Amino acid sequence: MVKFSTKFMLVALFLITGVITCAIWPGSAWCKELKLAHFMSPVHPLHQKVFLPLCEELTKATNGDITIKIYPSGALGKGPVQQYKRAVDGVADITFCIQSYSASIFPRTLLITQPGIAHSAEDGTRKLWDIYHSHLKREYKAIKVLGIWVMSPATLMTRNKPVKNVADLKGMKIRIGSPLQSPLIKSWGGVPVAMPVTETYNALNTGIVDAVVIQPSALYSSWNLAEPAKYVIDNFPGPSSVALLAMNQKSWNGLSTSQQNVLNKLTGREFSIKASAKWAETDINGLEKSKTDPNVKYIKITASQRAAFTNAAQPAINSELDKLEKKGINAREIFEDLTK
């Protein structure tokens, strides 16, 4: 009985010490709570299907030594534009970023966004990871990469004009998410207007822009662009977007080797592919819903009409590659590796 009591007391003391250590020194090796910041609402598919499962898996895999607290809706800083900087500066331990908002930092990565490369979100993500170590890793030295994935190719949503041919876009003010897409829109005769996704609803609703190039998931769910948009054009050879789950380097270095190993197993290439597939579900569902939405006119352009858009875009793509080459970036080599 004495032996049992002594053993019991030692175990209890061990556990109590751990709890006290976590309470007093939350940055200790005993436990860590990481802050994950993003700009979407808590009902967004990425929050529900990617970030929450990652939190649960990490807690389980580390027996609670590492937990993640999510700060949605810009709680640690409004808007998506500064998300990468927040990761670098340590405003949050982990942030969800869109690379196009920091285009000057990720010129190689953003080549995946050119139309025609990514046939789907998963296809683009695999292509990106295939060249990550050979071409892209240098762009991510300031942070620890937890995930990089490509979104579904963008579709076109217009305020009050149906679009089937290149000529239909002439003079239209078209919202884009990346300055890299400006030459593309100009090649189709449109006027590019770069703005964050958070400003897009109001811009389309008030006529600041006539159309939006964006993933189909934005029709419903968090952004509800089916409300200000009257037409959605499917089979449009739109560009893709690419996203990043970035971890502050100091926060990463503060983890023990075993903790880093666990996080590495839960993130990276396969995590990114799954994230792209989960997000793409909402794109597929959004287009399907728009077909029966009485407030939206669904248009699917023909293969020949799509080819006309693609052909018209080639000079813009070549011009962008030439521009990057002049800056010393092996853009054509990267582009060729992406389109193999």
C-alpha cells in the first residue's frame, strides 16, 4: 500500500508539474499553443475542412503538447494583403496567405497561375510540388512552409453582360487578384482592376468593376458573388491562384525536434494536395448550384470559343516570361517544367 501510494504521488506530482509549467511558461517544451490567422469566416471550407482537422490531428499526434488556436476573419490583422508579412514578423505563428498579394516575393511560384497550366486544383498542386525543391524553395527562406496549394482555375462572373467570345470582353473593367494577370486581361481587351477578394462583392455590386475573374467557389459560401453577378461563364480558360500556409521561422525553431517531426508529417506535399481537393469541392458545387440558380445565368462556352481565349492569351504569357527573364529569373525553364 505504501509503495502504491508513493508511486501514485510521484505520477500525480509529475502531471501537476506539467500543468503548472504549461500555465506559467506556455512557450516551454511541455506545451505550445500556436496562433493560426486567416482572413476568411469560420464557415469557409478551408477553415472547416483544412485548418480545423489540422488542429485536431496535431493535438492528437502530440498528446496535447502542441495545440493550435485559430483566429479567423482577420482577428490578428484585417485583410489578406499583409498575411505573409504577419507570418514573417510573428504577428501569428501561422498564417494563410495568397502569394499574389506579395507578387514581388514569389515570381517563380506565380508562374503556375498562368492559364492552361493547372487543369484542376489537384493537378496544379502536384505540378507545383514537383518543382518546389528545384525552382521554388529559394522564395520561402523567410518562413517555414507548411503547405502550398493551387486553387481551381478561375471562371468569369459578369455584372450584366453575357460573354462567349474574346470580343465580348472589350472595354470591360475586370477584377483580378494578381498584377501578374494584368497582361492577360489586356490581351482579351479588358481593363484589369487589381483588388483583394474582400473588396470584390462591393465592387461588382456597385459597378466599380464589370466582371470578376475568380474561383467558382466565390459564387456562394463566404463571398456570395452570385448575388451581384448576373452571369457565370464556365469552361473559361482562367488563371489559377496559389495559396500558402506559412509558419514564422522563430516559432518553428522554438519547437523540439520531435515536435517538428510530427508537424512535418502532418503538413507538406500530401497535406497540400488534400487541401486543394477539399477547396475544389466548393468550386465544383458552386458551378453546379449556379446551373439551377434563378438569379444567375449559367453559360458554358464551347471548345472552340475556349481555344480562342487561350490563343489570344499567348502573347501576354510570352511577354511575362520575357520580363522575368530580363530580371535574371529562369522563367522559361520553370514554365516548361510546369507544362511537361
